Amino acid sequence: MSKPPADFDLVFKALADATRRELLDRLHAENGQTLGQLCQGLATTRQAITKHLGVLEQVNLVVTVWHGREKLHYLNPVPIDQIARRWVHKFEAGRVRLLNDLKEQLEQEES
């Protein structure tokens, strides 16, 4: 099995922080938000949010686009999908197969 790219380590580190995960959840719910919108309701300073967004941008989880004077932040789901393909899917495949086998067995017993 090949070793995962070193970038995965940086993505995992970025995702380890609860505030950064909250920012990603907010962008997932409503993509294309300004810094001000993302700061609303968070008990964190604007400067701290800016730093968190910087970390997310560095690992390509957030992409920014200038729209006039506004800097809009967008979720980039590709790194999360890569992690899911590399780490999550291989561990869940066996469980899904077992659940499917159980379902088929129960259906046969009912017949």
C-alpha cells in the first residue's frame, strides 16, 4: 500500500481544530460568505477567525474569490473527499458488506 501524501497530515491538522470545523460547516451550509458573516455568532475574535481561515486556505479546504470589495470564502470539498477515499471508505466497505449479508439472510428467513 502506498503512503498517503504529506498534505494529508496538514489537512488532518487543520481539521483537528473545532473552530475550523465550525467554519467549514458554515461554508457547507452557505457557501460564499464574507469574513464578517463567518464571524457572526462565534465567541472568537475577528483576527482569530482570519488566522483559522488562513490555515484552511493553506491546505486548500477554503478558496477565496474577490467580488468587488468583498472577499468571499468558499468550501473546497476535494481534500475531504480525498481523505474519505483514502481512509474512510476502505474501513467501511467491510461493514457495508456485512450489513448487506445480514439483510439478505433476514429476508431469506422471512420467505
